[in-house]
Amino acid sequence: MVVLFSVISTTLFAQKGGPRSGYKFTTVADLKATPVKNQQSVGTCWDYAALSFLESELLRKGKPVYDLAELYVAKNVYFEKGLRYIQFHGKTNFSEGGQAHDVLYAIGKYGIVPEDVYPGLQYGRDFHIHAEMVAALQGILDGVNKNPNRQITPVWTKGFMRYIEAYLGDTPETFTYEGKEYTPQSFAKSLDLNLDDYVELTSFEAFPFYKSIVLPIPDNWLHGQYYNLPIDELMEVINNALKNGYSVCWDGDVSHNGFSHPSGLAILPTDNPEEMINAEIDKWTTLSEKERKSKLQSFESPVPEMKVDDAKRQFTFNNRQTTDDHLMHITGLLKDQNGTLYYKTKNSWGDERSEFGGYLYMSEPFCRLQTVAIMVHKDAIPKALRKKLGL
């Protein structure tokens, strides 16, 4: 299905001289999405982003608005991570972090429930925070792993799950949703989502292009497979998806100083003429160093941004400048007055602290450098690339 959107010029109105006062955006594509959520003090952005992505997939398929339970997914993933930790004799990652495919795996194995069936708050507060629970779970796992009996009992998994459920809530055997009774598995089936339709892609030249690889990042505890593409083609997938009505689950690095959630922008500024794109270089170099620095740090109006190729991406990945520290959900495409593309990106940090109600606009240069991986419906990939990948 091709979704066409009218081009609407939208000037961002802000206090004179304040953030974004010099930006003018034109909407290219704006896809349906469910309301912004707040993950609060938990490190499970992966399930907030991936469930938001699946909720948009349901909207794309003509389904009503669903609010799926992130903490139900997190509960089951904590348990699965614990199993894997013991299987690997403690030589694998156990933390709050994860990947988009964790959600597909958990739904496939444990089903899913609506948010109001499983809010995941059993520890005397209405604020999500898992630090105490995760520290205690780590202690349990280390105790099992170093078992002095030299043989692990068959019941440790029951105790491990009971501890998780003490914090997050018991697994609902059945529940009623809109007048009909479901189990988590039957509710997942009722959504009519083929989880095999979703694939993950990455872009690092250290690995063979057009092949499936295990991405070597700590939170890939499931050893999930990613199709590897050159960065130009990965960006082609993102743009093609959005222009054809498919949103994108994004995994990347937001530690760069060009990322400002309150300002609603993620950009990749540079004052090096050799690196600049989309800039009047002659005009820029006539500014004083103080003026350039002020513009680069103000988020007031578009500034020169960095060129990014496969080599630069690999370099920043190798030296850990680019890590998979956050997942978000891309739901739209825009252009600024200079022609630079931006990705309308739904975050999971609430809607109060952001200029755009919980969304931010991520520039194409930022996306080219800071992306670690994406998840899309396989039909969102251009046909020529699908053929290269054997999809």
C-alpha cells in the first residue's frame, strides 16, 4: 500500500531567539501512532519502542488503537535472560537492556496482554524503577551459577520467576478485554500479526554486506540475526518504509551532544568545512569562532552537519562512540528549509519535557551515524534490496 501525504509547510513557532525559532519543516510523511508513554526509571526502552512499532502496525492494518503491556513483555524477557545466563555459565549479559527482537520472541512464546491487565507495579509505588529487582535477580543467578552442590536443582526457575512476579505481578491466566475472555496467547493470536514478517537490519562494513550476521552488542543476548547493508541502502530502507506507510523501530546512540530531547532535535553539527553538508560553507567560515560555536550549540536554526560514510560509522562503533543505548520509534519524515531530511521520532520519555510532545526530529546525518539497527516489516524494504537479501 502506497500512502501519499500532502506537503504541508509548517513553521515552528517558538519564543523569539529561543530553540527552533529558525527551523521551518515541511512534512513528507506522517504515520499513525499511539500516544507517547513514559518508561520512567527503567532501562526497557526496547519494549516501549518495539510495542509502539507493533501498535502502529496494527493501525496500518486497519485495527483499532491498542495499548499493549510493556511490563508483561519485560517480565518474560527477564526470565528468559536468566535462563540464558545460567546456560552460558554467567558469561552473557543480564541487565534491563534489550533489543527489538526480544519483543517478538516474548510475544511468540508467552503471548501479550493489554496495558490495563498488566501495569507491572507491585512494589508499593506508581513509578517504574527496576534497579532493586535487577540487583536481586543478579544475586539469585550468581548463586545458582556458583552452586556449591555441583548440580543445579530443577526448581530454581520457579523461584526466579516468583521473585520477578513479586515485583511486577503474576501472569494472568485469563482476562476480559472488550467483553471477551482471552489468555495471553489467544489475545496475541487475535491481533493477527505475523511476527515472521519483521526483520532487523544493520550497517557495518566489518561484516559481509547482504548477509545475515549476529550483531556483536551486549544487549543482543538472544544472538539475534541482522541483515547487513551499506549505510546508503539502510537509509534507503528507512525512507522507502516511511513513504509507503510503514514505520520503523530504531536502535541507536543518543549520547551525542547534538541530541536534545527537550529541544526536540537530534543533529550532527560540525564546523569543519571538509565534513560539511547542506551548508553555505563560504558564509559559515566568515563567522567568528565564537559565533560558530554559539550557533552549533543553540539548536536555534539549521547548522552545517557532518558527512557520514561506512568508514566513519565503523570507526565510531569500534571505539564505542556509537553504542546501542536507546530504542525509539520513527513515524514520519520531514525536510527543513535547506532540504535536509529529518525523521519524526517517538520517544518513551513522556510528553512533558519535549518541544514536540514526546517526539523529536532526528536529522539524516545524525541517523546515518548514530543508528545501530532498525526493525521493519519486510515489505517495507525496496524490492531490489529484498532480492539481494533473499527475502
